[in-house]
Amino acid sequence: MKKEFKIITQLIENNTRVLDVGCGDGTLMKHLKDNKNIDTRGLEISKNNVQTCIGKGLAVIEGNAEKDLQQFPSLSFNYVVLSQTLQAFYNPEKVINDLLRVANKAIVTIPNFGYWKVRLQLLFKGTMPITKNLPDEWYNTPNIHMCTIKDFFNFCSKKNIKLYKSIALHEQKTSTINKINLNLKNLSSELGIFLIEKQNEN
Amino acid sequence: MNNKENIKKIIVKKPLTLDCGKTINNYPLAYETYGKLNEKKDNAILAFHALSGDQFISGTNPITNKNGWWSHLVGPNKAINTNKFFVICANVIGGCMGSYGPSSIDPTTDKIIGTNFPVITINDMVNAQYNLLEFFKIDKLFSVTGGSMGGMQVLQFVANYPNKTKTAIPIACTASHSAQNIALNELGRQAIMADQNWNKGNYFNTSSSPDKGLAVARMAAHITYLSKKSLEDKFGRKLQERDDLKFSFDADFQIESYLRHQGNAFVDRFDANTYLYITRAMDYFDLIKQYKGNLSNAFKNSKTKFFIISFTSDWLYPTLENKEIVIALNASGADVGFIEITSDKGHDSFLLDIPDFLKSVKNFLEANY
């Protein structure tokens, strides 16, 4: 299982209810279910992936997060996971709001567009970057709202979203992101993993 | 319609109070089984048939000599593997394949019941079939499944008996029969009732039954089971055994000939009054209303694991209506999976050999057994 999923697993407490948005082939769901006694649900856009998940005995619904998150009642989960899909939505802000409506806490991971290799490609080659986490060409990528770790960090403070934990991932190594090292982590990390929570209204 | 004497039946002694207020007892319920019930009795699947179906789900139907209506799905090593699972399927009450229905004989008058038969509902059908669990001494089913009206029975079953099945697979159905579907059913009923032979349902005394009306009802309904694309692909404007139009009202087009054949074949095996009663039961089906506007309440006491399946080209029970069930289940925190199968074949898809569909059912059952 990939490192990203291991970190997500560590962020989730045992015996909780988790919704995995864009659950893919259900690898993370199955792991959470089998190892942490977690009651999981999945939402997945690809029919093939839904088939695979059903074959694993997972409760997965075919659907599109932007339309179908609405069907889940408020606070019906303890955690909602969104792994590397935020950048593919038409309205990422609305999706984040929906995530934080459905669950107390959301774990959002983003491929970091501020990673130095990405920056160098754009700077020196002058073409849209292609990396391990961003493997598609500009004309066939599902990613329409790329952001950097710094962008997401700033977004959360601007929108009054509490950043419970911010983790940078680079070649299997993890480190904590904070205000002081933000610029450095934004340059050196491939992936940002954030555990976020809605700030109390009052 | 011979060999009906050999149909397996239980006589249900326990009184059943129908939704209409009448109580029935000592009524026959015809059924068929496939596979073997294991010692633990944890491998039983109750399958519910649709409007024109019967208990002969797999193998050869002894009455029609045709394949069972779900033989693509049910059988040895099929998606519902009868080497592993014990499949029970009953003819619904109101039906015409041996269960208590309008073509049954009233023992007090020795005459056929006809339209003196009470108007029944999906709820009544399910409650009648629940007696099969007691008959086979099954405490809890492994699954309940069915498509179309069969799917409605699945939903009603879980609502009525929240913890009597481990899993449930409602397919191509709805929680509340739409105005469009009521309209289409009404068209069929009016076709039957417009046939002079129908005679207010008392056609058994005369030698002729309302075959023409029933055939037209079936033709109209059959169109709704297909899709525009499947009609185009299968028939287009192809002519029937002729090179050119005949400038008459014969079946010039293949589609006309096909529909006429469907209509005629149907009357040989189906009773017109049963058609009226069963379509009425479908029209009356409104699980949302039964639970006072909140479908989630229908499932709130259930631990049953659901898997809902719809088909892209089904305009009779469209994905949207199937998704309403998914949404209600999610709202009640139930364990639910959902997939929309890509198919051009319309509502009929649930009866056809569509690999993605068969695989989905198989995977779900195997993963949960």
C-alpha cells in the first residue's frame, strides 16, 4: 500500500465511520475496514472501480462527488477522505464545504504544484509539468484546479478552516508543515496531506 | 396450460390481512426451488418475480417449455450459483401460475374468482411469501433479490422484516411508482377491459378470454421494456419477409411482426385478470408514502446490506429513481452499494445476458457470503 494511505490510516481513529470520496479500487477502504474496524463507505466515479470494490465486499456507490455528496446527511461520518482529487473538481471550495458538512474531520491530500520539479519544468521547459503524481498531458488531464501546499494552507486560514495536521510527503519521508517552514515544504514536497476541521462558528 | 397439477405449492393456513382490509387464509402459494439448503440454513436466496414472471426462474419452465426468466443469472455456476445457494422463487399472490389469484377457484361457489379477487398490493405479496421462510424453517435469508416489480418486493421485504435477510439486491426498480408508469399500466388495463371478451372479468364461463386486449396490453408494455436505440439496432425500418411496403395494415415492418408475436405468445401463458391485479399492485406501491414521506424510515431498523443496480437506458425505472433509494439508505446510515450498468437494452436489461450486470451480482454475493 502506498505511503500516502499509510499516513491517512494513522490519522484515523479505530472504530469510526469513514467516507472515502473517490475511493478508487477500494485499497484504503479495505485496509481501514480490516485493520482498524472502521465502518467504511465509498463514492467512486468509475464503474470499473465500483465493480472491483463490490467484489471486495465494500459498500461503494457509483457517483460524482460534486453532485452526490449532497445525499449524505450532515455529520454522518467521523472522517471523510479525499485523496488527490480536489484539483479535478469544478468547484473545489464547494466540495470542501460539503466534506466538512458530512463529517467532523476531513483528510484531504493534494499533489503539490509548488514542488520544485514541477516549477522547474514550467520555468525551463516552458511546458505544463508532467511528474509521477501528475502524469497526464495538459489536454487530457482531469486536473483543472491545481494548487500548491501553500495555496491550500492559505485557503484554510482564509476560510476559517482549522488545520489539525499538515503533513508533507516526499519520497516516503514525512514531515510536519507549519507557518515557519511553509515555503520550504512547498518547494520540497510532492504531496500535502491535511487533516482539517470546521472552525466553530462562534 | 397443462401440467399445472405438478406445480409445487404450500397451503398457507395462517390468516393474512390484506391492505384492502380483507383477510385470506388457506390459500395456495406456488413455488420452485433451485440448489440445496445447507445444514446451517444460511445459503437461501428469495427471488421475487416481475409483472409477467413466475416461480420458474431457471432451467426449463415446465409450462411454457422455455428457459426460466432469469436463467442467465440463476443456475449452476451462474452469478447466483445454485451449486452454492438455495434459491426460492414463488408465484406472487394475484398471479396465474398456481398461487392464489383471480383464476383460482372459490371453494364456496366452485366458480373461478375473477374480479371478486381482492385488490392486492406489493406488501400483501411479500407478506404471503414470508410464509416460505417458516415452511423451510429458515431463520434468516442470505439474500433477497428481484428486478422491476421484483425489486419493489425486495424493498418491501426489508421494510417489513428488517433483520430477516443478510443482503438485498433491488434491481431496476423504484420506491414509488411514477405517474408515467401508472399511465402505462392504465393503458394496458384499458386495452384488456375494452375487449368484449373480458366481460367484467367473468370470461371463464364463456369459452373465449380477452386475448386481443391482453395482447395489446403486452405489446404496449413490451415497447416500454426496450429503448429507442435497442429498437433501432434490432429492427430499424427492416421489412418483414417482403421487399417493399404492401400499402396495407399488415405487419410490413419487422418491429410490428415482433410485437404481434410478443402479444400472441403472452396470452398463451398469462391471465388477463392477473394482469389487471398485478399492474394495480405496482401502481399502488409507494414505500415513501407508507413511511410518511421519509423513505429512510423504511430501512432505519435494518442491518441488511444493500446493493442497488440500475441500467443507463432504462426509462421505465430510471437511474434517478434507483438513486433515490440509495440516498434514503445513506440517510439512514445503511450499508449500501450502487452501480449503474451501461446497457442500450432498456428496462429489459435486467433479464438479459449483460456481463457487467452478471458480474456485479456475482461479486456482491460471493464477497458477502
